Amino acid sequence: MRHATLRPATILAAALWLLLPLPSAAGTGIAGAAGDLSAISAQAWNRGHAAHLLERAGFGGTRAEIDALAALPPSEAVSRLVRWQQVEARPLRVFPHSGIFPDDAFRPPSDGDFLGIIIRAALLGEGLGVEVERDFGGPWLQPVFDRFFTLIFSNAFETSRLATWEGERMLRTNRPLEEKLALFWHGHFATEIEKVRDYRKMHEQWALFREKGNGPFRELLLGVAQSPAMLIYLDGESNVRGHPNENFAREVMELFTLGAGHYSEADIREAARAFSGWGLDGNTFKESWWDHDGGKKTLLGKTGRFDGTAVVETLLEQPAAAPFLVGKLYRFFVREDAAPELIESLAQHYRASGYDTGTLLERIFLSRDFYSEATRGAHVKGPIELVISTYRKLGVETMPGTPTFSTTTEDLGQNLFAPPNVAGWSGGRTWINPSTLMGRQNFARHLLFPAEIPPLETGIHELIVTLATSPAVYRRMKTLADQGQVGAPIALEQKTGFARIGLDESGPFEPNWAIWTGAERALRAVDFFTWTGPAKFSLAADLRAAGAENAADVTNRLIDRFLSIDPGQEARRALAAHYVAQTGSDEIDWEAAGTESALRELLHLILSLPEYQLS
């Protein structure tokens, strides 16, 4: 892993960030408009409001994108983002599967399947499609063990590729809310790859978020409830007549529709009975009448022979549903401190629209409240928002290879397909602590000065193996290698400097041998993306083309381009003075060799400000 770069200014900034109130956005929004849901007028609409809309309903915008949106009436600008289906999509790469599984119906194993796989292989001579012959004098079950770890590693690598591909879509799309809303729903309907164990199911679920994310919530909720990822993650496929599993029934009420305190334990039990029979046929949803409990249930005051669809409809009839959902959407897209009467007003609108999420977002994004001083600069950017918006504002159109997307966002606290729990990410100020703020500033530094990225402590293939296993496994492997407990070398030895652990001939299998073998085979099987090199951009070329002439000019242009909150004239003067101190001149010498570096130093200071963490 890479070490964080420790700078006194970084440490001080992190400490102050935790103690001081959020920077003020006074003067950048509509004064006195907080809580006002009336639509912003065409006369009040301006470029700053268009930039704000792109920040919140997307991942920021380039100057051209902001100008194009600002040229539209506000209703058309909002509609263009919210009703993305009317916009012809920019061609984006289809995810290139590596073909790590034998067929579409194959169910990759999880850790919990291991014992059953070995018992099956021992009894029947076959496991995971691998045939073995009994030889009680040697490691005769080793091929099954090797296959098990090959699948585990391959899925981990493919999941990382999928996360990078998702990041590329966020970066390159011309329908930004499609991706931003998918990110929101991923946090709302949080599912973790560690339990799902199949990257294809996460890919399918995100496709569902894009397809139904801005439509009726009922359709989205039903789709998620029947998605293979959710059926596995919350144990829906094990919910059968006579043996109800309550996990999904509990979370669909507490986290997905109503919130705590608006249902009883009896409601959970009855809903679980109603959802029984929703399971999988291979990797496809199936509804089994045999496994469904068709008896009468009493749920939230209603009695009937409910199935899962009836539960969903009953939940959305509850008074608590609309305020709960509106509250989560509002906190994500607008600000944390919404007044209860504001949420209730929006909830009535949401309920009247048939829970049409696009209609709700149009109301929010057109409101004077959304463009008010209270809203502007009140949102702490999540790690993915921060990374993608930085790329977009720089005009970067190709996902950089260094620093890598997945590693960067994970270090900052947000790893796609791996939310911390079923409640998703908390967001807001929880994104910021001394470690993550330091990481944010180092991300900016390494983006602007990739030559300063510390070298990996290990070879790249060894690092991949480390990330795909647990740290405990890696430490054991390294200890054994350091002790000389190694056997015949394989290709990994040439890449990592370590030799393969020797195969113990006395038992039916050797786990350490299988780990190395599985890692090596997975490395061969997965078609890793060839993201190479740092982000490609030129600040000097951009600022020169824009007509910048002196230190104050370049400082102001960079601040206006990257910050949603004005840091104030004192900060602007100090930053311009820093540029002069670096170059020895107030004038910009566009031909000088050090101009690009000096501009990047200036931008790094701007991106390190507390204001840059906000939108």
C-alpha cells in the first residue's frame, strides 16, 4: 500500500475541519429562499445556478456543459437532467466480461459453501465441475481446493474491474443524473459483494437502478426485491413456507420504505411469510407457489392472503413511507437540515405523483430552496463525487491509471459494491476525518503531480493477491515465505519475489498451495483494463486560451472553476501571492518550462481548501 504524504498544513487543516463550522456560501445563492418550493424564475436563472445543478444532479460540469445548461430556461435544464431518457446517450463502453464463470447459470461459491463442496467431492468424486479420484495417500482433493480459490480470486478481480467501469461511466456520460441516482440507490438498497459473491449480480442491479431509478418507486422496489443480489444478500432465497427468514422483511420496512418505529415485530413476521417463495432458479428470479405461504396474514392493520407484491403496495400506502423516502433523497441531493414541514410538503407531492421519483426531483431542482444560500455549499462531497467531479472539471475524459479509481475511493471511505452494512454510507460529515481529509489532499496532489506517487511496497501482482485475500492471509503467506517454507517456484515467484508454498503430500489438500494457485490462475483469466498513465490535461493551455494574464487572473479563474463557495478576497490574494513567490513574476510566461508546474501547485492549494470538499 502507499503511504499518505504528511504535511503540517494538511494535518492542521484536518484538525480545523473537525472543529469549525462549515464555510459560508453567503452571496452565492438566493437570499431568503430556504424552504421556498416555488420555482426559480427564468430571470433569476444564471450560470452559477446551472453549475450548482450539475454539481448536485451530476458530478460537476465542464465550462461548456455549464454554459449549455445555463442557456436553457430552468425548466428545460432540469428536465434534460431528470428525464435523461429523452437525451441521446453518448456511446459508452459495454462492460467487457472476462468469462470467468462457465455459463450464465453458474453460481460461484461463497466461504460458507466450502465444507459442502469438499464433502460432495469426497463422496461423489466431483466438486465445482472438477473430477477427482480417491487417493488416500496424497492430496487428492487439491484440484477442487484450487478451483475454489480460483473462483474467489477471479470474482474479486472482476468486481474491481466493474467498479472502475462504473467510474468511467460517471466520468464520460452525458446523462449525469442517471449515474448519480444509481449511486444514491446503491447506498439506499445497499448490497455487499462480500456476501453476494457474484459481480454479475451487482452489474445487473446497477442496470436496474439506471432503468427504473427516475420512475415509480414501486417498480424499482419490486425490481430490487426480486433481484438476485438482494435475494442472496438478505437471504430471500432461503425464505420458504414453514421456515420464514425475516431479514429482507425487516430491512424493507426499516431501511427501504418506512423507517424505524413505524412497524411492529409482528408486521415483520407476517411480511416474511408473504415474501416466502421468492427465490432463484440458478441466477434468475423465480416465484415458487410450493415454497410460498398462502395463508392469511395481518400486516400493518390489513388482513389478506398477501404475497410480496401486496406487501410492497401496503408499505407504500403507509403515511410514513413518502416522508421517509423524500427525506433520504433530499439529504443526498440538497442538504441535511430540512425543516419537517418542507419534507411533508414534498412528501405530499411525491405521494400524489404515484411515487414518481423523477417528478419529485423536478420539483426539488426547480425550487428556489434548491438554489438558496442555505443549500449552496452545504453538501460534503462523497469520495466518488469528489474524484469524478475533479476529473470532469479538469476536462479529463479517460479514466486515469494513476492514481487508480477503486483504490482512491476506497482509501477515502467509499468502495463501490462494498457499503459498510445494509444501511449504506452515512454521508455528510462522516466522510471527513483527519485520515480521509489527508487522503483527499493527497489525491489532489497525486493527480496533479503523478511523479510524486510513492512506489508500491510490493509488486503489482502481489498487491492484487493481497487485496483479494484478507490481510491475515497475506501476513501468514509472507511469514512462511520469509521462513523459507517454500516449494517449487511458479510464475508468481517471478512477479512477486516469493516462491510458492510447498504442497504437503500427507493430507488430502493444502490450503496455502490452493491460495497461490488460485491467485495465479485468476490473474491469467481476468482481462485487466489497460488504464495507463496519469490524467491528461494542461492547465496552461486552458488558462491561456481563456485569456488569463496575471497571477490574480489565473487564481480567480481556477477558484471560480473548481469551488462552489467563494473563499474570500483575502484567500484569493494569498493564493495569487503564492504563485508570484513561486515564479518571481506577476505576469504569466506561457512559454516558460515551469509555468504548468506552478499552476498545478496553485491548483493543489485550491483543491486542499475546506471549501473544495463542499458543493
